[in-house]
Amino acid sequence: MVVQEWRGGGAVVVAVACGTGLAVGLLTTGCSPDGAAAVDQEPSGRAAAAAEVRGSAAALLRAGSARVRTSMETVSGGTRVAIRGTGGYDFATSTGRLRVVLPDPAGRTGGGHQPVTEILAPGALFMKNRGAGVPADKWVRVATASLSDGNLVTGGATDPLAAAELLRGAREVTYQGEERLDGVRVRHYRGTTDIQTAAQVASPRMRPALVAAEQGFTTDAVPFEVYLDEDGRLRKVRQWFRYANGAPKGAAVTSTTELSDFGTRVVVRLPDERDIYAGKIASPAP
């Protein structure tokens, strides 16, 4: 995942043990996007902006596939970490493959840790080079609906389609104007999305994960900023999540997903059942 500038605060990623045995998780302090003042809009203009943001998931399905860069930044209890990932995603099959680089104990991304390979699939997350007692040639499989956050943050990368589906609950959307992003003209929006609303209208593939996510955060409200191209496709989205995590002031995660090269060929092969590790998974190494 490529670490993006977090305007309005810093962020960090930490490794945590989940009840399912999944070891990669993230946290961040609760920060909200800042920046230029929103362009004044009449209520009808706000409604149109919200409708365009809500439609970004459908636009990605029409696009077929894309290259992906992700970052997840976390701050919790004074600890700051970042996780980065790169790969590709096939929206037609809701599958993707990412190479995720973890930080070392000092917070340096990639400092000696073997990158983790993640395969995203409907209802499942597969991880290789998981470490902590898992054989190097085996995969760990986790049912995303069993995770309290629906894997919006636990795996260190938000599923690109889930990030877009979450925007189906967008509200209070303001148009920030046109910008250039990696040479592409985009429309910039800010707003808040509601996890419960998004879960109610999500596609069948993503609904179980978003329903699970309703229970995983301290609030259903998720601030976001998003950049859409002329075809309504999501080029970049940043979302701010908050949950308790046992910390006195709670914890928060900033997840950023960037998409490019739409239509590029992406081949994702799910691990063979023989290659799935069925043994006990230890806590992640420090």
C-alpha cells in the first residue's frame, strides 16, 4: 500500500491478533479530512453530488478491472504505523491480489518483514507469508463476515469494491471542484457515508461484509473524500474509521485506495484447498 499524505493528522498501522487468528489489523486517530472550503451548492446540487458518489461502485463494475495502490495508516496509544500495498482487482469477479508491506517494530515500512500476499475474494481473505507459525508455502483463510469490521481494516487493505460499496450510503456530500490526479482530470468530493445504509443497498457479494462492519466500529458514520473521473469511476478514495480497541481514546484508521489502468488484465487464482493452513495461528511476531 502506498502511504498517502494524511492532511489533518498522522496515522499508523499496528499488527493485532484477531479472534479468527488473522494477525494484520490497523488503527488510527480520529481525524477528519480538511482542505479547501467546499464549493457552495444548492440542495439539488448536493443531491446530484451524492448520487454521483453513490454510483461509483456501478462505474467500477462497468470498468471491469484496475491496478490498485492502497495505504492504511494508524495511530493508537501514541504508536504510529503504516501499511502499503500494490496489486490488481477484477470487479467482475470481486477478486483481487495485493502485495502488502508491513512495518518493522520501529515503524519503518518493509524493515525486514517478508511482504504478505493477500487474495481478496467474495466472503474470504487469503494471506500468504502470514508468519507466526504458518508454513511459508501455506495460506491462511479467513471468512470476512466473521470479522467484526467485515475486513474493511483488519487485513491491512480495504477491498477496493468494498470501499466503493461503502459509498452507497453517502450523505452530506459537497463538491470541492475539479483537479488533476496523476494527469487525469477528476471531480473531488467530501462527505460522510453510513455503514448501515450502505449495507442495506450493497450488492449481494459485499453485503455480508458491510453487515458485519456495522458492529465493528464505534460509529456508523465514516468521513470520506473521493476523486471520480469523467466516467464516474473511483480514482482515489480516503475513508476514516474509528473503533474502541480497548484504548482510552479509542483508535482510528485512515484507509486510502487508488485505482488506475482500468481494463487491464487481472488474473486471480484462489489457493487450492490443499494449500490452506488448518493449524493453530499464533500471535504476530513483534
